[in-house]
Amino acid sequence: MTATHAQTERSTGSFQDALLTRLGHGAVIVDPTALRTYECDGLTGFRVVPCAVVLADTTEDVRKAVQTCREFSVPYVARGAGTGLSGGALPTADGIVISLQRMRRILEVDPQNLRAVVEPGVTNTDITKAAAPFGLHFAPDPSSQQVCTVGGNVAENSGGAHCLKYGFTVHHVLELEAVLPDGTIVRLGGSNREQVGYDLLAAFIGSEGTLGIVTQVVVRLVRNPSTVHTLCADFPSITAASEAVTRIIAAGIVPAAIEMMDALAIEASEAAVGAGYSLDTAAALIVENDGPAAESAAEFKAVEKICRETGTTKIRVAQDAVERAMIWRGRKAAFAAVGRISPDYIVQDGVVPRTRLTEILSRIGEMAAAAGLRVANVFHAGDGNLHPLVLYSEAEGQLERAEDLSREIAELCVEMSGSLSGEHGIGTDKACSMPRMFSESDLSAMWRLRRAFDPDELCNPGKLLPTPRLCGEKPGIYVPHALEVTGGIERF
């Protein structure tokens, strides 16, 4: 054993001893086998085993863990349910994970002020269940809403199917409590929607855990609509379905949701849940209108008319809440269901203008064919938020091709005046593509903001912004002098 290695072991041991002393044995995991549970999030191609995991139960637990990391210069990453799809909760080999899953208390539901106070480990669905007796719900509804947590929603600024009308997480958070990298506990935002000064709350939301750790969230609740109308329309081509989307929005109609699935996604979903989608159609469009009865009914009739004028071959209108739930169950099961038709797949996330949906889906098809791979498409058509699923077989040596295709699709979105991500975040997966979307001065400004909160860059290092360690010396990568990401990435 070298002297340096021995010093590292002593340092690691001292750090772990400090965690155990300050937090207790029941709150710290150091067993190598148990640590494997935390080596990745939903992006399983990147795996790193942390040196320890803290199971925080309170804000004070988080503060103690952060202060201990600062004292020993140990990097850390906050983790909720681990459902993220961009490697945002990937640990570093010499760092720890601070798990927030024990912090799952709903502290208050305030129907008069349309708000709830929750801890970061609470799921989206649990908030809606708690608000349901008051005729209210929490609007952000990612497909993983039954398991994904509010802390993760804040980190990634998640949306969901109904974000077209109701907006993203940033539109539904009034206030949050966070532990900053220096151990300070702060509150950002406030009970009133109008706040003076710099909007640090909005800066924190979507920062992917790089500015601090959220320990409490005050969310906005929305009244349940009095009427809901839902349909599923089949189309002979993606082009025809995309034309329907464009015309619906151009008509001044803003549905609660407009979702599209292609033939591959439909095949997978039907195999998994049997929601009643047509297997002989090229694309299915799910449109939902809600609101006051007269207005919703009029808009729904207009949507049906537009679908017929753009060539729908079949319209299925949900006759009751049960059928509506089944239609949505099929759509929300699509990501997981793809595993039935492919042993491995990568879920990508990018945005393009609605008017370019046909163009980019055609390009994706061409790129997939050139790579010898298949791509299933299921996405939020109303706001152009694509979720291409790149299908591959690792056993057949297709991983590298799949990763290249996935990256090229994300960068194509930027080329088409869009964005690298709509709601899944940049994380580890797309950090090296950030210079394709932002100039060096843009990235410099982001780095300065990040370092204002975390000058030592211990808080979720290696995420969101490109670094030479992660991406190599590529043009356009700005990184402050002497700043490096620590920890290696183990590829599987």
C-alpha cells in the first residue's frame, strides 16, 4: 500500500467516523453491498458507487451532512426517488449521497390559500391525494408521478402531460427551504406570488441540485376542473397528427394536454397495459380539454373537427372517468413498456417548435436507420417536448451507437431552434452538449452563479455544466481556473 493510498484510506475513515458520530449509525450507510443501491438513477449506463449514504430525516440532518462534507472537502449529491433520466443523481467515487426519501411528510394543506407545505421526499401523487378532499390537486404530473418526488421535480423543473396549460414546476412553487453548501439554511420566495429583488427561487428551480439541497417546499395547488373531455385520435402518419396539433393551437385552443405516440410506442404500451389503442395506426394523438362546462365542450368539438379535417381514421372519446384513466394509463406506461420490445433503451428529452415536429421526427427516423437502430417516439406534442426512446441491445454491442444517436438527437433539437431538455434535465448525460446551445459567455455567467453558491464545487459536481474532466478540451467549454470535477465514471 502506498503512502498516498494509506492517507486516502485514513481520510475516508475519519470522514465516515465523523458522519456516524454526528448523524448516528442508523442514518449512515457504509456497507459496500448496500451502497450499490445508490450507484445510479434512471440513466443506468452511468454508475458510480459512493463512499457513504446519509439517510436524512430532517433539515438538521442535511445541514450536518453538508457541513461535514465541507469540513473534509468531500463532494455530495442529493437524491430523491432516483427516477431521474439524465444522470443528475450520479455520485462521485469519493463522495456521498444525501438521500431525502425519509423526508416524506406533508406538513400542511391550506385550501383557503391554495397551497401545501411538503418535504422533498413527498411524491406528486401524494400531494394530490392530500388535496383531493378540498377539490384541489398538484398540477405537475410526470409519467413517474406515483414515485417521483417533489425535491427531484424542483431540481429538474419537471412538467408532465398537462404542462401545456398548467406549466412546469417553477409555476407551482411559492417558497422553498434549502441548505446551502456552506451549511446555511435559507428560505427563498414567499407566501405571496409577488416578490421584490432578485428571483433566486426561480434560479434554484431547475439548477439540478448544484446550488444547494431543498428540504421543504411550499407548492401551489390548483382547483379541479369542473369538466374534462378526453379523446384519442388515430392518424395515418406522424405528419397528419402533427398538422392537427398545429391547427389546434393556431385556432386559439389551449388544451390541458396534447400527447402523441408513434406505432412502436403504441405497440409497447398495448403489450404492457392493454389500454385499447389501435395497433394498425401510425400515430395516436391524445387530447384533453378541461374547464367550465360550456367552454370545454365547445373547444372539444372544435378539436374533434380539426382531427377529422386533418385525416384522422378513428376517434375514441372517453365516455367516463374510467375510460379516461385507461387512456392515460396507456400513455404514462409507455416509457417502462418499451422494455417489452427492446432489452435496452435510452430515454432522450429535447424540445423543438411545434411547427417543426414533422421535420425532426423524419430526421430522427433517418438517423436511426443510418445507425441500424429503432426509435420509439412518445411526447408532449402540444409544446414540442420530444421523448425519443433509442432501442438497442447491449449484448449485441450497440450501446455506443445508441449513445451517439441519443446525443445527436438532442443536439438536433438545438439546431432546429429548440432546447437540449424540456424536463429531464442536463445532468451528466448532456453536459458536454451545452456549448451547442450556449455561448462561452453564457456558460461563464452560469459558472459564476454556481460558484457564488458553491465556491468549492462540492454540491453535485459534474452535472449541468461542461468541464474538461468530463468532456475533454472541446471548444466552447468554459470552466473557472483550477476547477475540476472529482470522481470517475464507471461504464456498464
